[in-house]
Amino acid sequence: MRTITTITELRAALAEHRRTGKTIGLVPTMGYLHVGHMELVRRARSENDVVVASIFVNPLQFGPNEDLAKYPRDLARDEAMLADGGVDFLFAPGVSDMYPRPMETVVDLPKLGSELEGSVRPGHFAGVATVVTKLFNIVQPDRAYFGEKDFQQLQIIRRMVEDLAQPVSVIGVPTVREADGLACSSRNVYLTADERRAAAVVPKALDVAERLISGGMIDAAAVEKGVIDFLSTEPLARPEVVALRDPETLEPIQEIGEKPVLLLLFVRFGTTKLLDNRVIAPKSARFAKVA
């Protein structure tokens, strides 16, 4: 694996592969990798001739009250994991490489980006969309891989690619979970031992929602209340968002019909906010006969 830090060098390294018609897969990350990231790498490796992973802690997506400096970093460890995963090129630029001047150009999805996590982190998804667009322009991948755990981010990137006719296929990869069901996340390292044990309530809350919907509950507010009540049985859990949404548009729903619905959870344990989600098929859709 070759580690590259500048845009010019990466473009030159990829040019010959592109000329010979090889497909390029991109796995964008902010580093401090875990098994969820490596599943993205595995998919990219199996579906492309050349795999590029990027590690860049993007300051544009951090708000003024979010501590960019404390975001976990361990480049040597990440390099070893990516090399073992068969990555061909690691793009690990510094801020001065990606943003040699303050950015005047912003890619924003004001409606999708202001929902849910965007409502409490204004500007966050504009920072994500801007850096992902820049990475797409630099790497020019055929495919790019993102985890379904960050479902809102995935849908925003899909919509951005569609709106801007960017020539890349966005591949969503199912969430990888730890033994107790907790979604793998770089944020998990911030949990104390007690908080980590308590965090197992989050995936169990998804199961509660699925049981309620499978049992025929159609009132979205009632499902959300049932999930909140369940999360409240864990003293260390503070649910910030429990929301049933349309999986494509992220718009709120009042009544569950025959289409699958998305349950999004943001639950805080101490200073750490964990995200999780599940797309749930209603009972009527699950058992509908195929014509």
C-alpha cells in the first residue's frame, strides 16, 4: 500500500490505472478505524480493481462547540489495518493540502441537511457534502462506500450525487455490530465501562420498535413513545432523537402504511452521542403475496 498526502501525487498515481480502464473504489473515512470501516474496505476490494481509502479529519463538519482537536487519531495503526485489507492507496492529506485557502465554495442540501442530526449540528452536513464532493473530484472513483449506520449522511450523499450528476455509484454497506449488538463506531471509545454496558440498550430499542410495528401498530407517535419508554429504563441513556421517518426523504410520518419505515435513534451516554437506525417493514408489507 502506498500512502499519499497531496492531491497532485494521488491524481498522478491513479492516472495510469484510469487510462487502462481499471475500476476505482473509494472508502472515505476520518480514521481511527474499526471493523465497520474494514467491511467497507472488503466490499470495495471485492468490487474494484483499485481501492483508495482516505483519512481526513474534516474541520468543515465540526461545529464551534465540538472539539476537533480531541477526535481520536492513530495513523500508524490505521495504515497497518488498511494494508492488511488490501488497499492500494491511502490518501491522508493535512488540512493545508485539502484547504490551502479558506473555502468559499460550499455544497449544501439545506432541507435534508437540516433534519435530525442537522437540526442540532447546523452546518455539519454541508461540511460533509463539501469534503465528499472534493474527494470525488480528486479520486474520480467509479464507486464509493459508506456505512448505513450513518443513514442520514448516506442519503444526503446519494441525493447530492443525483442532483449534481456526479459520475459515481454510492454503495451503502450494512452496519457492523459488536457482540451485544451495539453498532461499531469510533465514538464508542469515549464510553466509560458503565456507559458501554448501558449502551447495549440502543440496539435492543430497535428490536422493540420492530416488535411494535410487526404487531400491527400504525401510529408513528405511539411507536416512538414505546421506544422512548424502553430507553428510559436504562438510567444512563438519554434519548435525544427517536424518530420514524421515510427512508428516502427523511420526512416525518404520522401513520405507518405498507411501505418500510426508518427508525433513527440518537442516544447520549455521558458526553457521547450514539447513532443507530433500522429500516423496518410493516407486517402488511412483510407478508404481502407476490402477484
